[in-house]
Amino acid sequence: MITCTIDGVEVTVPAGTSILKASKEAGVKIPTLCYHPDLHPWASCGMCIVKNDRSPKLMRACATEAVEGEAYITGDNEIISVRKAVLELILSEHPDDCLTCGRNNNCELQTLAADFGIREEPFDKNLHPLPKDTSTPSIVLNPEKCIKCGRCVHVCQDLQGVYALEFLDRGENTRLAPAADVQLNDSPCIKCGQCSAHCPVGAIYEKSEWEKAVAAINNPDVHTVVQIAPAVRVAIGEAFGLESGSLMTGQLYTALRRLGFDKIFDTNFAADLTIMEEGTEFIKRFTEEQESLPLITSCCPAWVDYMEKYSNDMIPHFSTCKSPQQMEGAMIKSYYAEKHNIDPKDIYVVSIMPCTAKKAEAQNCDDMFSTGCKDVDVVLTTREIARLIKMSGIDLPNLPESDVDSLLGTYSGAGTIFGVTGGVMEAALRTAVSKITGETLPKVEFEGPRGMEGVKEAELDVAGQKVRIAVAHGMANIETVLNTVRAAKAEGKELPYHFIEVMACRGGCIGGGGQPHGADDETRAKRTAGIYQDDEKSVVRCSHENPDILTAYKEYLGEPSSHKAHELLHRSYRNRPVYNK
């Protein structure tokens, strides 16, 4: 521990703590633009400058360690003047179209300009008219608004290990672009949206499709059905001023009814369906086909994209199960359509997802058209549905709760924990262990997959057999796990893992690229707690005990891994190049 002074306030912090973090402990807020707690500081923007009382030299607080006995000044007239000048220079290269920007009232640059009372721009405008990149179905790049903070590049390269984004050219011509200066859709991009989630301004954002959903709702000839992903219910409240992790399931059902959807279903039902299929797949591989292990989860579309490009040698180990979103869409346009005598072509399925990659997934390949038409018609992020609810004058926090529609809406606690890292693994274990042992679990919680470590490992004893699992989240962590598997197979050693779960985003879907902006580990922890709260209050905690799941198999699917289940709920994979050009 070291002790230093911040603006006259003495603080004691661990050695190696940055001045920025030490200042926070002292109750001092230093402004930043390039810094994000998820990322290693690189001192790009110059907003966090400070100095000590022995030298006029300005230091960047985000990347400078606090030193024992030093006294730091964070806000005298000189420092404030320099910060204001930095802001004015950034604004001189930034468009003044805040009113029509998707980040209006939620923009870090706009907030700082207001905090510093900037009312005039002393520097001539020097805008860089660069074209938008709208090539992907998921996200849009608007480099004209880029402030060159570098967050997106560091997220893409360091946090995700994808290397789709880079800064090209030099000096005042420096610009954000996909690596190799190709269109984003031709780059290694996996559409995870973490670049948009970390961007402080409106330079990267989701490709909005709410108008399509509204048009379908207003069309009397279309039967509109909506599904809600598990992570949406614990994050959407933030857009309405509520605490992160506030569980808004019932209010969200009510809001969607008021928007005019004909049926309200829940993706958690399909998460339970996924467990029935994936659990059956794991049991068969573990008991009969050990050479096909490890089994690797396939729920995350950004991970599937990454795997097909970077790790396609693992395709034989990938679960053939579709994601819950696509399973739900297929069941709506088959099982539900038949039960209610509706032509699937007259059904319009809207997914509310925490993820931008889901937009690309819905049109990814022929398997996503398993019902003869597009199984999921349009995908809206949490941010998009929050805007639509506000636009419609619906006061979400004060709505009464209502229930989901039956048939494809009822879910277990195992279904809802899909929204957090380790949740898919834990849900699968609840069912797989029960099926293998033939016994009811005395305790359904599995602690091994839980937590925020980038890679989690555990070994379970199941009916006298050892089951080794690994859970990875944040794409940069998965290669460590896969390389361990590759090395063991190459050397003929025993497998290090039998079952592997992967989520592209830190924390799992609760930290998805389509969630409300401003997430850090504190926010993710609160959202995670909300998910586990939903699990704990569920009457049914295991997927194989969900009565609507049992009915769906009895009336329609037959049994897990049946021919009909494979037609609707499973998919294939293909090798894809990292670059399309």
C-alpha cells in the first residue's frame, strides 16, 4: 500500500494504482474520454492531465501510477484551461448534429462539453467527410464522428482478439476503418458490437430496424410475435433511470403488449429447449462418442462467426444446436403456427436481444430459414426497444406486471441464467447430471461456472465419472482454452475438458454489444445478480422440468435429437475466410 494526497485529501491505495483511480478513492472525478476500465490505459485524449506540487509537468492520470508521499493537483486554473482547449480542439473536428445523433443525451463528449460550459467554438471547423460503412447487418461505422480515442480498436484487438478495426493514415488524416481498409463486412469482424458498446460518441452504433417492427405491428394482415432474451430484462431499466440489474420482466411484457404485438413469448423458453437438445448431445458424446469431445456451446453468434473464421478446426466439436433466438423463431413458425392454424408466412417474429451479432445471425445461412421462410424476421437491441418504448409514450418503470403467453413463453430458472457467463454450462449441467444419474438434484446451483474470471475451470464427479468443464468469455480468452485442447490431442493425452462454454462478450449476454451504454464490471455484476434473482424465484429450476417444454416434445418434436428436432433446431457450419477480399 502507498499513501499520497489528492487535492489535499490523503488516500491510501495499493501500490501500482493509477492517479486516476486514487483520485476516485479521494472523491475526485477526473474527466476522461479515451479511458475505459475494461481496457489497458493508453493516454490518448489528454483530458485526464494532473500535476504534483513539486513540478509544473503535466501527467496523464490514467496511465501514471500514484507514488508514495506525492501530492497531486487535479484541477487548478492551468489544468482546467488545458482540458477545455483539448475539448475545443476535438469539437472543431466533430459534426454539430447532436439532435439527430443516436447518442444524444448519452454521449461522453457532449457531457464534457456541458460540464466545461463550452458555448462557443474558438477554432475553425475542420471536418473530415468520410462515408458511413453500412455493409454489415449489425453495426454501422460513421468515421466522421470518430474522436480517435482508440477504445474501439483496443476492444477489438485486445479484449476480443479479432483485429477487425484499426487506425489508418497519419496526423490529421488519421481515420478509423476496418483493417486492410476493406468494408467491415469483408473484414474479420464478428459483429459482437463491443466496439459500439465502448464508443464514447456516435461513431459506431447498431443498425437500427425498429421501423420494420412498427410497420409489421401496424399491418392488419400480419400476426406479430415478439421474444425477449434473458439479459434484456435486467438491463433495459437503465434506459429509464433505474438501477442496473432491476428485473423488469413483467413490466416489459406489458410494454410490448401496449406496443401492439399479438403474442409475447420469451427466449428463455428456447434456452430450455436448447438445453434439452444440447444436453442430449453431450450425454451421447460423453457416454458413447468420447472421440468427439469436447463439446463446445453454440449459443453465441459472434463466437460462431469467430470459430468459422479463426478456429474452424474445432467444427467437429461444435454443438449443432442453434441459438435460443433461432430455435424460438423456428418453433413460432412451425409448432405455434400449426396449433393456431396460421400460415408461417403471415407471422412476423421480432427478437429483442442484448446483442448486435443476432442481427447477422438471423440471416446467416439456409438453416435460419428452416420453416420455409425467415425464422426470425427482425432483431432489435435493448437500446432500440428502449427508444421505441419511450417514443410510444410508455412509462416502463410504472407499468403493472403481466404474464408471458403460454406455449412458447414459460421458462425455468435454467433458461434465464443463459444471460450470464457460465449460465449455459450450469443450465446444461442441471439437466445432464440429472439424466446421467437418474436422480433429482438436491442442489441445482453449480458454483464452478460462475464468476468473472476470463477462463473458469472445474471438475465434477457425475455417477463416479469425472466431467471437466471450461467457461470462457471475452473472445481473447478462448484461444487459450482451445490451444490447451489442441495440445492434448496432438500429444495423445487425456482431454483437459469435456464441455466448453464460450461467450464473446465480457460477462456474457448481460454485457452484450446491444445493451445500454456505459457498462463496466460494476454494472455487469448488478445485471448478473438480477439474472440469478430471476433464477432463484423460479418455481421450476431445471429445463427438463419445464412443463411447456415437455408438452412441446410430446405434441410436436417427439424427443430430443429427433428428426423433426434436427430439422428445426439444429444447424451446420462451414469454413470461412478471415477476409472476404
